[in-house]
Amino acid sequence: MEKALLPEREKGEDVETRQPLIDELKKVTYIALPMIIVTVSQYLLRAAPVIMLGHIDELYLASSSIATSFCNVTGFSLILGMSSALETLCGQAYGAGQHKKLGSYTYCGIISLILVCIPVSILWIFIEDILIFVGQDVVISREAGNYAIWLILTLFPYAILQSLNRFLQTQSLILPMLLTSIISICFHLPVCWAFIFKLNLGNAGAALSIGLSYSLNTILLVFYVKYSPTCENTWVPFSADVFGKIGEFYRFAIPSAVMVCLEWWSFELVILFSGLLPNPQLETSVLSICLNITSLHYFIPYSFAVAVSTRVSNELGAGNPQRARIALCVVVVLACSEFLLASAILFCFRFILGYGFSNEKEVVDYVRDITPLLCLSIIVDSIQTVLSGVSRGSGWQHIGAYINLGSYYIVGIPLSLVLGFVFRLKGPGLWIGLLAGSTTQAALLSLITCLSDWRKQATEARERALAEQSSSLAQMLE
């Protein structure tokens, strides 16, 4: 059965060695490099308003920062994680030649994510009460609640946008994503500036500008996939069959969301813990700087992860396990080269790194001292980010979810608390705990990846596609 499902060129033969590495390098860089710009642009849509608000009033800065953090944890991270299910479903279907399935899966993803947005929106309405309940300042909580309510307008287009992004990236159609992201950020910055500084709309104007920009990005992509000839074979009219795929979507979406959220939440928890240390303002400021630096660098390994997820899912769907392995090797080499360069640059500039965030000598010196740990975090995080992309492309997100749970909540967070509070290592102790969690995660993902039976995974991907093809044929004959 396995031999029948795999293409003839894979039977007992090694892939020819003269061109595959060069070809794969071209394919990977074609996906990864533009994705860096796409992810940075979409990140700036939510970050730029907070920066602008900080130039008006400290209250606006504090409230928008708290609201953004809360909404990231409870909403945007959830949607981002769940939409990753389409990397498996669409990627493998495209590789197997089942192009019509991509449109159906994308419709399914949009519907499923919109359903999730409803309870999230209700939660955001009560952010003010939640923040007051946990002891936050009443005035800040009120402004944060106002910001979050207006941010609800962003949640629904964000869900649609993430689904469309996965639909396009699994076909290696990165250029339209790049162009629409650039157009959206160019629209966003002047509109946000006008709402905040000219119309004096404050938090409401900042959040409204984010919603308008995400909506514009989504509308542009909808027009592209609907009318572009490149999507003619993959974008299909909506049909009732879509609802039958919701269960399959959630089967991959839930563990995908768990993978993303467990990791994201652990970093937010450590920032909260830093506020309980002696001199909390210094500790929180420095750890926030570390988190900002790792977050900015994250876009590069994440783009490599998108590339490896796309290539691995396509090749497994096509029944080419050897090609999938080559894609993995190429991306790992590229990622290793990048994170070694990035960590070396950070280490060399550790004496002045803190000045990019603060003029306080105490903060600058603290950042200098913690930079070696930050460099190690960048190395480890890059490895686990790329391997997480492999898990999404291969379809074993459920294993990744268990790994993240154990790495961060059995190893990382408890170790952070012990080192930070019991051994009184303070901020570095908290960060060492996170580093231990990331290292455990990277080690386990590496072990699973090395032990994976790629031929079996290719067979399973082909079986899924051929089974659906047979089912569709039977329905046509009826």
C-alpha cells in the first residue's frame, strides 16, 4: 500500500544530488525573505499606535500597553495558533495535487476562527472589570477597557487575514502578501497619526486605525484570491461541504493553538513575576527590553519556519519524504547562520544596547549584564521556532503541544520562580528559567524530528488526500 501511494521516483532511490540543494535554497529564500517584511509590517500595525500614544500621555501609554498585552494573550495568539492548522491541511493538499481542497479548507478556517472570535470579543468587553479585579489602577483599567473594546473591530478581519495568509503561503504565493502588507502599513501610519494627534481620539482612535488597516489588508487579499488567475485552481465557490471539514480543522487547530499560546503565555507570566521582585520598576523594564529584542528577532526564524512548514507539507503531500528532509536541512543551515550572526552582533554591542530603550545608566548596565543570556535565548528560540514549523508542516502539532506544556510549565516557569525568588537571582534567574524551558523544547523537538519516519508521514498525507479524492468521485457517480 505504501509503495502504491508514493511516486515512482521515490521507490528505493535517493534524490539526485547535483541540483536539489540549490533548488531548495531558492525555494526557501523565495518564501522566507519576503515573509520577514510581511510579519514585521503586520506587527507594526499593533505596535505603532502604542508608540504614538506614548508621546501624548503616560496614561495612554500604560493603558494601551496593558490592553495590547491582554488582547495578545487572550485573542491574537489564539487566532494565530489555530490558523496554523491550515499549514498542514492546505500545504499537504496542495502537494498532493488536490488544489480544490485549499479553498474549502480556507473557508472552513475562516468560519471556525470567526466562531472563536465571538467569545473572545465578549471577554474583551469586560477587560476593565477584569483588570480592576486583579488589582490594576482604576483609571488605567478604564482606558485599557476602552482601547480593547475598539480593538474588537480588529479581531474579525485578523481571523480572516490569517486564514488567507496560510492559503497563499502554502502555495508559495508570497508576493501578494508582501504588497498588501506594505500598502496596509503605509495606510496605517498616517491614519493613526491623524486620529491620535489631529482628531484627538486617543485610545479609541489608535485602536480604530488598527482595525481599518487590518480590514484593508484583508479586503485586498480577498480581491486577489478571487480574481487572480494564480488562484483559479485553488479558490472555489462556497459550498455546504465546508461545514463537514470543521471537525478536521479543529483536530489540528486546537493543538496548534496550544503550542503557540503556552509559549507566548510563559513569557508574559515571567514579565508579571518580575513586578514582584525588589526594585520592580528596574526588573520589569529590563526584562521587557529583553522580551522586545527577542520578539523583534523572532520574525526572522518565524519566516524560516513558514518556509520549512510550506516546503515540508508540500513535499509530504506529494509523497516525497526525501525532498522534505532536504528542505529541513537547508532551513536549519540558514537559521543557524542567522542566529549565530544575530547573537554575535548583540554580544558585541552589549555595552550600548540598553541606550536604544533607556537613558538610565542603571538600566543600560543591567541590559549589558543580561545580554549573554539574551544571546543564548536567541539561539535556542531560533531552533525551536524552525522545528515548530516542521511540526506544523508534518501534522504532529499534538506532540508539539505536549512538549510545550512540559517544557515551559514543568521545567521553565517553576525553575524561573526558584531561581528568581528562592535563590534571589532576580531578573536573570527568571530569564534563565525561560531559557531552560526553551532549551528543553528545542531538544525534544529535535529528538522527535530526528526520529520521525518521514516516509510514513508522506504515506499518511497521501492517504488523506486520496481518500478525499475517492470520496468526491463516489459522490459524483451517485
